[in-house]
Amino acid sequence: MNLRQKTPKAGSESPWSEDKLLEVLSPSRKTDLEVEKRLSKLGAEYAALFVIDPEKMQAAKNSILRLFIKNGLKGTLVTIGMPGQKILSQLKEANTPTESLSIIDASPANENGKTDKHITVLEEQEDLSILFSEVEKKISEKNSNGFLVFDSLNALLIYNEAKGVEKFFHTLVSKLQGLGIKTIILAIDSKKGENTLKTIGNFCDSVEKL
């Protein structure tokens, strides 16, 4: 019996092609690789809208944060849908250091009884001027202005009119230009709010679908 490995015929697919490799990876690792691929092409400074399948949203957000932190960046996460304490717990469970992450927590379920020096709690989700002021404060701090992740556009639309949200992001993206900050706006891929997604996508350097 010939035990030598046969040489693949010319034109045949390599057993370790990218597609084959993705087939054997866990869903979370697949998301990590896909996110890393998208971010690597965006350059040193950008504002990008990531439109994500609902089932991938949580994994994609954590992948983005882990990648930024792994690359030595300090930055800010704005969370509307999930309490900041829960996000910190998830990152710590994944062995991701969180000392370089500041969180602006505008979620309705924020845990006011618990305090953390990395979390700024906002009570009024419908007051975009207060939210903008807090974001502006964070991006002006040298120790937290390497990246900005906004989670999520859809959650903000629950509490605010579309035109107000569009104006918020137009002003924010304009403010970020030239500051060297990597900015990710997360949005769930959904028919609801589709026109707002398109409008805000026009303000960004790139729109990525996951």
C-alpha cells in the first residue's frame, strides 16, 4: 500500500485554502478573522459603519474591541443596548485586558449600584447633546482617543428621531476628521431604519457588511 501523500492535481483546491480553514474553525474564531480582515484594509484613521447580521452582533463587537486592545490602542466604547459592567465581564472572561477601555454607558439597564472608574453612566438616552458632549470629552483625552466604537445605531434610534440621529453622526464624524481615531459605528442589518443606515453610511469612509 502506498502511504505517500498524493500531490494535488494542478487546478485542484488546496486542502488548507482559506475557505476550507474557515469550515473547521469555531464561529467566534471565524468572526475574529473576518473582522481582522475588514479592519486591516481601512488604514490608520477612519470612520466605518459595520452593518452586521443580528446573530453575529455580539461576537463582532467583542472581536473589534479585542483586536484594538491587542494592538495596544486605548479607546472608548459607547454602549446603548448593554450595560457597561456586562461588557467588561465578557471581555475579562475572554482574557482581554480592559484597563485601556473607557465606556460611556447610556443603556437603560445600566447598573447604577456598581461603580467602575472606566465607566461613565448617562441616564438620558434621548438627550443626544449630553451624549455628544461625553463622547467629545473622551476623544479629547490622550489616554482614550485611539479608537471609538459605537454600539449601536439601532439602539439609539429607539429613543430618538431618525433626523436627530443622522445629525448626531454627521457632526461626530466631522469632528473626528484629522484626529487619528479609528471609529466603528455598529448597526444591525435590518429593514427597519434602512434609510438612516444609508444616510449615515454616506458620512463614513467605508461601509462593511458582516
